Amino acid sequence: MAAITESSAISYGGAKEPGLLGRLAGAKTALQANEAIWGYILLTPWIVGLLIFWIGPILASAYFSVLEYDVLSPSKFIGLENYIRAFTGDKQFWPSFGRTFYYSIVVVPLGLFGSLALAILLNQKLKATNFFRTIFFLPHLTPAVALALLWVWLLHPTVGPVNTALGWIGIDGPGWLTSKDWAIPALILISLWSGVGGNGMLIFLAGLQGVPQELYEAAEIDGAGSWSKFRNVTLPMISPTLLFNLILGIIGALKVFTLAFVATNGGPSFATWFYALHIYRQSFEYFRMGYGSALAWIFVIVLMAFTYIQLTLSRRWVYYAGEKD
Amino acid sequence: MATQTQVMPGRTTALSTSSQSIKRQKVLQIILLYLLSIGLSLLFIFPFFWTVSTSLKALDELFTFPPTWLPAVPQWQNYPAVLNRVPFLLWTWNSIYIVALNTLGTVLSASLVAYSFARFRYRWREAIFIITLGTMMLPDQVTMIPQYVLFHKLGWINTHLPLWLPSWFGGGAFAIFLIRQFIMSLPRELDEAALIDGANYWRIFWQILMPLCKPVMATIAVITFIGTWNDFQRPLIYLQLRELFTLAVGLNYFNTLPEMGGEPMQALLMAASVMMIIPVIVLFFVAQRYFVQGIVLSGIKG
Amino acid sequence: MHNSKISRRSFLQWAGAGSATLALAACAPAAAPGADTGAASGGEAAPAGDGGSMSVATFDAVLHDWQREFAKRWADAHPEVDVQIESVVYGEMAKLQLARAASGTMWDLVFSGIKWFPFSASKDMFLNLDDFLANREDANLDDFFATALEGGKLDGTLYGLPYEIHPGNPALIAFNVDMLDAAGLSVPQDDDWTVNDYAEMCVALTKPEEGVWGTNYLPGNYYDFESIARAFNTDIMNEDRTQLLFATDEANRAAAEWITKLRTDLMCAPNREAAQGLDFTAGAVATAQHCSCSVNGTITTVGDNFALDFALFPKGPEGYRGYTAFTSNYSVSATTADPDMAVDLLIYLTSEEAGTWSALEQGTGQPNARRSVWENEELLSKSHPIFRRVVNMYNDASIPGPFPMPSNLRFSELQDNWANTSPDLFYGDVGFEEGLQAVQDAMQEILDLPRA
């Protein structure tokens, strides 16, 4: 009996018991063990990378945040002092957060609206759609540095074309990037110009094209006009893409750095001193890495909270076609 | 229509009039849409035009008021002049080879990792994948400082290593995600047929899956290229020697140069900007299809 | 299917692929230029002997070629030493020093601007020069201007020797003499005019219909303001550099008021928007704040466009004068292998010979900080007469000039706060008291912090 069992076991190969490693990997047969082990081996570069460049740094920055540390001198443990200083002693902490929020709250909805509008426009099946799509996308390809330089020049208060054009219709153009009150609106303008025809638009376009025609036809039979069709068919069907763009959009907007750094360097009068710029300054120009890490952690927590809120709220308004509730 | 005429004469007339007006409406609509598209296109193109125009202006044309739209005589020599003012070619080379290494590293290592996520079953796979996705949501600031300290201790500050080496360790969550989705859309039967024929995982990966993955690889390559070419913050903190600069940091440095003898440098700055933007635009035109496909893949199947 | 055999073979294949890619990666940077320090950045190496090695950081600009020239001359005079010369971007040097010091690869000879010099010195990056220079007569420390030498010290210890000095951005006023003539005015004499005279002159020179302003004076840096504070016989900070006296001291307030009035009251200077791209050499302002370091450059640029002249910044209302010595130092690394040799090179780079060469051959406007260089007759006769007057200012012990570094060495933060709060005040965008207090609070916040 034993001989027969053994031979049948061998001939079926896969019924063999997996080794220790295989069992650890959750395999139930040797075949599965082989697969599992190979799965891990292929994963190794990423695991290493994850540990060295992501998880390690995250933990390290939590550690730095309770230190007084510039790379040169030995570090000093100071407990929660960095955090206390951030919330109470740093004159630019709350304002820079506020500015970053103000910027994001305006840029993201306007950007989403703009991207969606452009996507709808492109979806109208005009003859030269591909050509227009390319043109709309070009600004997105511009490196942020070049973008800043370009627009500083375009928005020059006296000899820039923007103010000149405004002058033609009788408006006295503001100082834009040189003015305390108009610096952030100027940055918003630049972001919209470069972002509105970008990735968001393409994703919306794909989403729009994925809406089944039958739904529109059914709506038309019910006598729906264009606005009603939009509200009741289009919007719900693209709500997942809307959520996706919204989350990524907010995260991207809150991290605004290069534009502010190159175009205005945080000025004039702290007007564009955004949070990411604040962290950079504290860490790499004033060499207060401990404090910078604390600031970064506060940022992470806020971002996580924001994303969590968005995801929870999203259950109310996002409609996943084909999902059971 | 003919039958209608016989059955309901009055109605027909009404129908044909309204169908004419519908047609007119539609034509009007289309004209409006074209106008809108053209108008928006102009809006998007104008800043580029202005940059190129400025780059070809002579010194005394720069600050005239009202501004002139086109230079009187295009100063083509502004472009070579940039090369004399700053080591632009060196910066371009730096950007090129960092981008190449980054792209290669990302494509190669991300595909290995994505293969693992997509085709292999093992414990904690889902958890690790979710952590991977989670890294996409983190702001770079929180990893920036410790990474800097790490490279500092390794003595790699003021080398190009921090700018491309990390991408060889998995290529980043976005690339892994995209390729994984793509591989998952390829039928498993292909793998299984090959397994039965006695192929090992390497053969399956290299000879069966990778050739099919060309579109998504191209997408990743293009996206990585553009992302690295335009990256500013990381070269900013890692590079302090002028000869090591990439184009992004170099352009910023150029902007902060004190003017030589008080001469305005806008024309040269614009010329340098044009030279930095053009490779990306050219690449985009060439690889448009993949690029669009890739963005779409990431947004929808997510 | 024998799993173990295949896995060994395929493992080798994977490993091979993996190491191939890594090898490729390792090869690539070696093939690329510019990744090595000292080799590709225009550096030169003298034939290596057994005299050890010396690395020198030099300022990456044409006007500072003298540093490379004299490092080379020293290398030629010491053929047994392997001298490596490297060009570094001035703006990046602060961070670079930090990086190099932390990794132990600091150059033997390194330059610092006054802005970050004390900070670096406080981190023990530099050799204490007092003992080494005590034996060197050729160092000739008395030849240096007192304020310049002060800039090389931290807490009384000498860590660097100055190699250039200029009296500050607004040390001089440049005049478009044609415009002065048209308004019936003459170029003022240094000792003869005060800030109030200057304000009057600006009003007379302002022609709104032609888009010409009287002046563009604005202390964009807090140490620029120090110059005018000294002209009002006060100081922007208290003596131990821990308290800001901007809003609390009467004389400072008077100075701030004078500056603000130029734009809010007298309308002889442009507001924030009009100031963009305003160019003195193009004739948009009749007078301009000017540094002695760029006098030669401006003379070249203006050429024949209009008649040009300079004067020292006017005295305060009670006849006082001040300036802010802006210096750069060469220092020796604290970890250098051969301090005596390094000090030898240091003295050579900051010598009268080097300074005179840089002034005569290169036309730099901020030559060596040695009296012997500035008072060199040949140099003075070739340069604009203003240089002679600047030297006299340096030599006059009654005119204060040391650089106002805060005691906690947090220069960047202090300056950033000034740059972001003072324009509101001076441009009149906010009320006077409000603006004054905003600057005071922002700057004091930094001064209250512990040492960096």
C-alpha cells in the first residue's frame, strides 16, 4: 500500500509537501511553494527599495523630528519641542499652511472643471480632435522651471503681453508675481494653464468615452435635454475618474514647490511662501533637519486625514458601475 | 419620409422645417465648437510663441513699451550665446544620461516586480501591494530629508547616483502598478501553456510577457523620461557643483546669475528654456500614442 | 519537471540578468564627464611629487580667475606638491561646505562669503589661524583693513584671511550727469551732502512724463540698511547682536522714515511694479545706489550713452557716515594634512601681489582687502577717483563698518525675513508704524533663536 501511495504521490509531483520556506509563504503544495518563492525573489528589488527609500526614511524622519539635527554636529534629543515650535513659535507655520490650502482649494476645483470641460469638448468628435488634444497637452510637458521663467516674463507688470492685452480692454493690469495680493492668483493661473490640458483631461476623456451610449439614448427617449443628460448620466458614470483626479490633484497641489521657488522664491513678502517651500528652507537652507522632519510629518498626517475624508465622503457620490453595494 | 408625406401632409411640412432648423442648429454648434477649440489652442500656444519670440529679440527690443510681437531681426545667435554663458551642453548631457539610466532602471525593475504581483501567488502579496500603492500618496517631503542624510553618509552628495540609482530598486509604485494592471489583462492561458511546455518563469517573462508588454513599457519610458527631465527639487538638494547640474537646476542657476555688466538676460533665458522644452515636445509627438494610452490605463483601471 | 534543477538554472539566469544590469549601470556614470571632482571642472593638477597634495576651491567667475592664476603660480613654485584646483559656484558654497565637511572631503583651501563664514567657522570647519600666522611675518596682518580682518574672525579667533572687500551695495550713488546738468544740478561732494540734500535732488530729477525716476534706492538686504543706520549714527542691532533696534531706536526710525518718504511722500522713487527691470544704464533713473565692486562694469556698459560719475552715499542729517564691509575670506580646512603648507598658500592667495594683479589685470572692483593694494598708485590712477575716496573711508577709524552678523549666526533666516517684510514698509504698501513693527517682530523672532 505504501509503495503505491508513494509512487502515485511522486507521479503527481504537485502533491508533495512544501518545504519550510514554502509553508511560510502560504503554499500548500510544492508547486505553490516554488511559485511563492519565485514571487518573493522577483519582488526583492522592490522590497529592498521600499525599505531603504521609503519605509526606512519615514521611520527615520519620525526619529529626526524629535531631534535638533544639522548633518554636521551630533544630534540632540529635544522631545516634542519641534512640534511645539511649529504650532506656536513659528511665525510662518500657520500662514504657510493657510496659503497652501488657499492655493489648493482654488486650483483643484478649477482644474477639474477645466479638464472636464476640455475633455467634453474633445469628445464632441470634431474632425481635428487629435490635433487639438495634442495642442491642449503641450503646456503640461513644460518643465516647471521653464514654466516659471516663461510666465515671469509673460506676467511682467509693464512690458508683459498679459498686462498689455488687459490694457487694450481698458483694465489696469495688476503686479501679478510682484504684488503681494496677486502672486498666488498668478501662480494659480500658471498652474491652470499648464495643468488643465494634461493628465486629468486625458483620464476624463477616456472616462467619457467609456460611458455606454445606451444610457444616453435611454435618457433622450425620456425627454432629457443636454444638461439633464450631463447631470444624470455623464457625471455619475465618470464619478470614479472624478474621485481619482480629485485625490491626486489635491495631493499634487499641496506639494507645490518648484513654481514658487523659481518664480517668486517665496515672496513678495511671504506671499508665495508655501508649506513645501517652508520645509525646504528649514531643512536645506537653514540646516534644521530635525525641525524640517517634524514639519514633514505634520504634513503627512494632514494629507492622510484629507485623503481619508475624501474617500469616506466619496461613498456618497461616487457610482461604480457594475458594483454590488 | 415619402410615406410620411402621404399619411400626414401637414405634419411633414412641420417636420422638414424643424429638421432644417435642427440642421442649422447643429452646423452652428459645430462652428462654435471649432471656434472654441481654436481659441483655446491659441491660448495654450501663445506663451510658447512669446518665449520663442523673446529668445530671438535683440537687447534693446526686450523692454520696449508697448512690447513688440516679433523681433525686428531674429537674433539666432542668442542660442549659441547661451552655450557660452553657461555649460549648457554639459547640463544637457547630464540630464540625458540620468534620464536614460532612470528609464532603463524603472522599466527593467518595475516589470520584474509587476510580474511578481500579477502572476505569482504568495502570502502577504495583497498587503505588500497596498503598501506599494500607499507610497504614491506620500508627499516627498517626508522621505526627502532622511534620504538626503542617507546619501550624505554614503558620500554620494554631489554625485548623480541619488538621482537614478533608486529607480533600479523597483522603479516606483506608479510603474509597478501600471505594468501589473497590464500583465493582469493578458490571459493567464499563455503562461500556463508555456509552463506545460516546460518553460521556466524566466522564459515566460522574457519571451512571452515582455514582448506583449511593449505598449505599457513605452508608456512608462515616456512618463519616466518626462518626469526625470523636468525634476527640479531632487537635483536641487543633491547637486551643488555647477558642472553636475541637470538642465532643470541649471536653468534656475542661469536665472539667478548676476547680469554681466547690467545687460538684461531675458532673451538668453528664453532661448535656454526653449532648448530645454524642445526635446520633451519632440519625444511627445513621436510617442504620443503610448503616452495617452498609459495615462488612460492608470486612471481607468484604478 | 524537476523543480530544484530548473530553479537553480533559472536562478542563475535571473542573477545574471540582475548583475548585468547593475554592471551596465556602474559603467555608465564612469563614462560620463563631470562626475569627478577636481578632474572635469576645469581643474589642473601639477605633476605629482611626494610633497603631498593640496586642493583649492576657487570662485567660479571670470573676475576671480586670479585665484586660479595664483594657485597655479604657487603650484609651479612647489612642484613636489599635487595641487588640485576646482571652481565652485558662489551661491552653492554654503551648502557645499556643509556637505564636504560632513564627509571629510573639505578642500584644503576654501573660500567663504561673509554671509555664511561665521556659521561654517562655528562648526569647526576651519583651522585656527592665530598660532600659524604668529610666525609668519609675510602675512602682514596690519596691512589689512581693520573691518576686513574683523570679518575673518569668530568670537575673536581668526579663521580666515580676507581676499576682497567692498563697502556694501548702497555705498555709492551713481549719477547720470547729463540729467543732472539738464536740471541745473551738479554732482555733490562727498563731505558736503546729506540724505536730505539727496532727497531734494531726487525730487528735482524725477520726470514722470518721461518715465524717469530720481532714484531707485532701496535697502534690499538688512545689512544694506545698516549702512544708512550708521549714517544716522546708530546701528540696526545692539552691540552683542541679540536685539533688533529697528523699531525701537529713534534714529533707526528716522532712517526708515526717510527711505519710505521717497516713495510715499516725495514720489521720486518707483513703486514695486514700476521698479521691475528698471535700468540705470538705460536711463530710467537719474541716480542709482551702486556698489564700488561694479563701478568698472558700469563704466563699460554705459560707455558713451551718458556722462557718468559717482559719489559716496550721503551723510546722515547730523553729518555721520557709515558703510558695511562685505568681505570674502580664504580659510584652511581644519582637517588639512599639512597646515603649514596650507597656510603658506593661504598667505600667497591673499597677498598684495595677488590683490594687485587681480585689480590691474582683471579690473576687479573689489580687490584684495589690503591697504597696500587699494593705495597702489598705479591702480588708483587707472581707476575712477571714487576708489580713492573709498579707501579713505576704510582708513578712517571713526566710520564704522563691520558686518552685522547676528550672534546666533542665523544669517539666511534673518535676511529672508527682512526681504519679506521690509518692502511692504518701504514701498508704502502698509502703514508706517505697522510696517516698522512687522519688520521688528519678524527679525527679532530669528534673533531670539539659539545659535544655529
